[in-house]
Amino acid sequence: MHIIGTQKVRFVSLQKNGSRSLRTILKQYPAIEGWNTSDFDEFCEHSYDEAALKDESITFIFPLRNQFEREQSAMLQDIEANYGTVTDLNELEEHIKRYLKQFRLYKHMLNYFHCSLFIRFVEDLFRSDKDKEIKAKVIFIDLKDLSTKYLNCFLTKLDKSWQDIIIPHVNSSKEDFFKQKILKIIKKLSYDKNSGILDWFNFNNWIASDVEYKFFKTLKGSKYYYPMDRIIKECNKSKSCI
């Protein structure tokens, strides 16, 4: 996990939550800086400072993603890393079949609760105002809104350093065509009742997904979540952004 952004507006970059897109702007724009937290990234030049949580002028933004989609994406990337050089489709299907058969229920070791800073934020959100430890502003947005002009407008209103910086949509898959081949095979195995493979697309075949999805929905229902209509409303307060 890393912090990526400007002095006033910073994204919390988590795996499978737009981290590749955020690292792209880190490399391209001098105004964008990076802070190392739990792991090192050579492009993040600063060490994370806990004092930032006490700074009321800073806004931290968490892009949120459905945990079901997030874990599926992580497993697809794992399959690609293991079998990306296999060109024969029948051989690739056998590899994927063996890979998926190891799961009684699907589970990738990836969730928001592995991020200590995320836990700090969430715990503080549910404290009373007088007991809050975090003074910085905390916002949650939907991952699909990350690369929109309206989000850029919203960010620019918070910090002019974001002017004209549109966060690109960068897929972590090395080759999207190969990813589609994997999904086609998984779909075939999932719908074949004799394959011995769990239905990949059935929400109930993923461990603890229901609990984590309910938590995801709780965050989206909180006052700290900014859906696109709220972001647009903020933008429309100043026509100069559009």
C-alpha cells in the first residue's frame, strides 16, 4: 500500500483498486508525489508521516471496489503469472482446471483488512466527533469513477495542483486478450457440471465474500462516500471546472 497524490489531496493506493493507474501518474506528473507505507516502491520518494492524519488541510481518498470483483481480478492475475506463456488452449485449460480444483471455496488472500491504515480510517469513522483521532478529511469513491473528468474537477477544487491530471485507466493484466481467454475457459469449466470445478461466477462460492460485501455496502452508505452524482454536484458549484 502507498499514498499517491499532492500535498493536499492523496489517494490510498491498494492492490486491485487502481494502484497501477495511480502509479502511472506518479511517474508522469511532477506535481504528484508518493509516500511509502507498508511496502517499498522506488517511485515513492517519501516515508509516510503519521502527522498527516492530524492535518485538517489534507484529504485522503480511498477508491472502493466490490470485494467479489477484487478477488476475482487478483486470482486472474495469479493465473496469468503462472500460465501466461502457455499457447496451446487445451494445455492452458488443463492448467487452469488443476489450479481451480485446489479450492473447496474460492479465496484469494486479498482484502482491505490487510491494510493497517485502512483499519485506522475505518475505526475512526465510527467514533464520536469528540473521540476522533484523525483530523484529515477521509473520502471513499467508487473505483469506476477514478478516471473521469468530473473527479479531476473535484480534485482540482481541493488542490489546483491536480489541474489537467486525468488518472488513466490502466489494466494490470499484461495482455487483456489473454485474460479473456482465461475467462472463457473458466466459464466453460464453471458451467460444466462434470468438470469438478466450482462455479466461478456464483457469489456463494467465495469465502467470506458476503461479510466483506456487506461492509463494502456499509461504507458506500456512509456520509464519507462520494458517488458520481455528489462529485458532479460539487463540480457544478464552479462552472470553470467543466
